[in-house]
Amino acid sequence: MGHPVSLNHTQTVELVPTAPFRFDATLHKPDHFPSSDSAWEPGVRWQTMRWRGAPLGLKFEERGTVDQPRVALSIWSQEELQPPFAASLLDEIVYRYRFDLDLSEFNRRFADDPLLGPIIARWRGLKPLNCNSLYEYLVIAIVLQNATVRRSVSMLQALFERYGTRLAYDGRELYCFWEPPAIDGASEEELRGLKVGYRAKSLKRVSAAFAQGEINEFALRAKSRVEQREALLGLYGIGPASVGYILGDVFHHLDEADEYPLDHISPWEQKIYSKLFFDRDPDDPVAVDVLLRTFDERFGGYRGLAVHYVWEDLFWRWKHEGVAWLDRLIRL
DNA sequence: CATCAGGGCCCTG
DNA sequence: CAGGGCCCTGAT
């Protein structure tokens, strides 16, 4: 292993998220698999980011409270940041981290929901989070497919070690994602050597689409959800399950109900939802169409956010308190 | 040792 | 539209 790239310049800005904002529940998601481009401890999240080709180290620190939140953002870089670069970077961070998401209507509307009400009370100020670019998220979606969590972790780690950039900042070492040409130019055999299996073809074709400008995240942001969905499904190796996550996490649609086909809840999710919403034995789950109809009727307009709250609450309890019935459903 | 499913998707018939 | 195949890994 060679030396990491040292990021020796740093500057700090203060961000003011829209209240309520709960730092740890937003910046740390126990259900996301751990990856070596980020780290968390209470009140702090480190996250690498590549912007306009430059590898950067971000550090978010909690300031203030849920009702009067502030976040100190420190940015480490190789070269001193020039004002136009810094301005575009901050715009991008504001988009990705969506600290300005206003939860007040959501909180009001579901305060009395028997399942969601108590969860909102417990996690008031929790916001969804995606730190990655569309390309990076697609890579993650590909390594998630048809694999256990442990294997997904090892595939992403192998990709980081081969194509990523190891960064040193703030006394830490974290990997930064590569850019699409790195894998567009790699051979399928080389990728298969990293034990990604048949996903090598998907990784190459998705990387090629970005490297050759066939798909552009920023152009897509301005398009409709239907057009975004079409463009994503057109990518080799990207199907409805991945697209469902991306429309919510990357393009910030809180409710995918309109385009959510009836088979979009995967079997392991179906079992968990059946237990949570109907207290049903995971081995005898509620039909997917019943689940989807229930979500639509109960959470219409906020389906994605409602499910996110229930999901995060469950995984937090599983990790910190133990949830016996869930152990069997999560294969590490 | 063999078999199988796993946080899907593509391709074929 | 249904179903087989796909890379690999760990569980059984």
C-alpha cells in the first residue's frame, strides 16, 4: 500500500439546518452498511467526497440543539479552495445533505398515527441522508444486488482499494470514490479479480455511460420522476429495486407510490414490514400488494419518509437494544 | 462433500 | 410474463 493523499488545507463554515434537526439520527444510519469512505461517532461524521475531480475530506460536527440546530462543516483539500469552486461545492452539499428539508408538516400529520406517532416523538428531527453522487450510489446498488451484507462490504472495499483514493485528514484515513473513467477503462477480467462476479459487466457499462456523457446527474435532477426512472432503468444492471432507492435517496422524492409496481418490496423487506405493521410471523408475511395499499392509504404523500422512520427506528433498536426476531432476517 | 439462498437483473421462450 | 442463470460466500 502506498501513502495516502494528505489533505493539508482546511476551512470551516457553519450550516444552519431547518429545525427540527437531529444530528446523530440524520448523519448516522445503522441500516446502511459500513463503508470506508465515512466514519461516525456521536456528534461527528467524517465523509470523503469527490467534487469536480478533487478529492475532499468533510467533517460535520454537531452544534446547537434539535430545535436550534447548527452544524460546523470543515472541508479538507489538497489545494486551497478557490471561491467559485467552494461556492459550487457548498451548493452541492446543500443539495445532497438536504438539511433544509422541513419536517413540520410530516410531524403534524402523523403525530397521532399509532405506529408512526411514537417513533416521530422519539426521533423528531431525523432526516434522510445520502452523501453520494448518482454514479457512486449506482455502484453501491450494484454491489448490493443478490449478495449478503458481508459480501457487499467486501466488494466495495476491494473496489476502493483498486480504484479509489486513500485520503488522510483530521487524523483519519478514509477512501474516496473514483471517477467513472477509472472503471470504464478497466477490463472485465480485472474487475472479476475483485470478486464482484457477474456485476463486473454492470459496473463497466454504468461507468461507460457516465464517462461518455450518456447520463448526467445534474441534467436528470431537472427532469420529472418518470423521466428519471426511465433513464435509470436504461442502465445495464439497474432494475426496479435499485431505481426505487435512487428516486428517493438521490433525487429526493419522498413518495414513490405512483410508480411503485407491486413487486417492489423484496422478500426480506416484506417479512419485516409484515411484522412491524401487522405483527405477522415473518414466515407467513402479508401480501406485497396489501402492504403497498396500506402504505398508500396511511402515508400517502410521505410514504418514503414514513417507511424511513419506521425502518431507522427498528434498526437502531436492533443495533443498540436487540430485536430478537430480526436477527434471523439480517444475514451478515 | 453437495446444495442453497442471498438487500436483482438480464435474457429467453 | 415466468423462470433459469449468473459470481461468489457462508450456512447447513
